[in-house]
Amino acid sequence: MTGTPYFEFLILAVAGISVFSLLLTAGYVLLRQDKRAERVRSITMQPEEIGRLRQISAERAKQLRHKVQARVKIMRTILGQFRLQQAAASRELKLKLAAAGLRHPAAPITYVFSRLAMSVGAVLLVTVFTTLSERFESSVLMQVLLIGIAAAVGYVLPALAIRNAAGRRQQSMSDAFPDMLDTLLICVESGLSINAAFARVAEEMADTSPVLSAELALLSAEIAFLGDRRQAYTNFAERTGLTAARTLATSLNQADRYGTPVGTALQVLAQENREQRMAAAEKKAAALPAKLTVPMVVFFMPALFIVLLGPAMIGVMSM
């Protein structure tokens, strides 16, 4: 039978692959390092070792802090030469950066310096390119125009980046705000104080919306340490920049001032936010047919015409 050698070869190949897999598995099991001893050693680490690691981390943090302070000092000196320190100290800029999640004290100085540095860098780059490039020949007016455009682009790019970051952050918080209000209402109606309710909601929202969770945790800390809840609510609304946050702050301030139940105000706000979210979803659904018109005309209609008219055209051409 002619197929017998091939059948025997197939059996030998399968057997060889099986034996090789078995040997490979056994070697992996035997040669694998046992990490249980390392885990036990890390758990039962001596207090001296833990203290040494903490000291090393503290020293590294101190060195990093010194480096950051040195860089900030240099940037502050350069901005002082251009009389731009007042721009870095404006409250509007701090709120804009806070809306983008940048709350470090050096963030305004870094932002203003980055705008200046990118503008100067773009001007130098365009100047070098127009001077050294042999293919680029234009009038002095055109070179000045290109340099001006480069300076404007370098100056605007950091502002656009901050605006986009703030927009994405606000959109993330806005999507999770109705759920946050529902959870906050449940916590308040269960008997928790407003501070404990915000802390509890911050823990619950850590997975679904980390950005809103961080803002709520900061709000809870401000309520505990500032001693003025109205100021904490106002700071929360200014940091987030959300209309819903401003409404929440106003409602809570009015509840504190006039002694109205907080649960009632939260219930009304939660209902309004749910209705707004549903209205936004319906608006997007209503705008979907208009948005699909161009893709259908560009991609779907040509394929449909080819399928419908292609056979007829082939038949006409073959006659």
C-alpha cells in the first residue's frame, strides 16, 4: 500500500512533537525559580530594611524636589526679564490649569514659560530654515510673515493643549456626575453627614471616574480642614468648571443657609441631571442620520451602483 509510509511518518511526527512538548514542560517546571521564598522574605522584612528603603525614597524625593525648585527658579528669572511674572500669578490662569488637573504651585510659571519658549523656538527654527535652505527663496516680507506665523503657532500650542486636556477632563466628570449625585443621595439619606458622604462617594467612584473621585476627595478634605463648607463648595465648582458642579454648590450653600433638607435638594439635582443626560443622548441620536449622509454617499452609493449596474454594463459591452 503506497500510503503506509506516509501514515507511519505522520505517526512518528506526532509522537515526536508530543515527546518534545512533554520534555519542554518538565524542564520548565524543574527550572522555574521558586519565588515563594522571595515573597516570604519581602513580607517578613526586618524593620531596619524597611527604614533604609524609606530613607532612600525620602532622599530621592528630596533630590527631585531640589531639581524642580532649581528649574522653577530659572524659569521665574527668565520671566522676570520679560515682565511676565504677573501673567503667571493671575487667578484665571490658576483656575484654567486646575480645570486641566494641574494644581502644582509651579504649574503657572511652567505654562507661561512654555509658551514663551515654544514661540522663541519656532521663530529660531523658521529663521534657520529660511536662511540655510537653498530651495527656499522668497522675499523679506514672506520670511517675516512666516516668522510671525511660527511665533503665533508656538505661543498658541500650549494653550490649545491645556484647553483640550480641560475639555476631556470636564467631559469625563460630566458623564459620571449623575451617577455621583445618585450615590451621594443614597449616602445622605442613609444617615451619613455631608463630609462622610463625599468621602464615601469618592471611594465608590474611584473605578468608574478617577478624575471625579479625586475632586470629591479634595472637596472632602477641604470641608474637614477649612471649616467653611460654603468656601469648599465654591472651590469645587471653580476647579471643575462644570455647570452641574456650580448648581450643586449653590444648592448645598442654600441648604446650609436656610436649613432646608440636603436630601431634597440632591434628589431634585439628580433628577435634573438624569433628564439632561437623556436629552443629550437623544440629541446625539437625532444628529446621527445627518452625520451618516456623507459616509453613505462616499462609500455606500458607489458600491451599490457597481453591484446594480455592473452586470448590465458588462452585458452591453460584450454584445
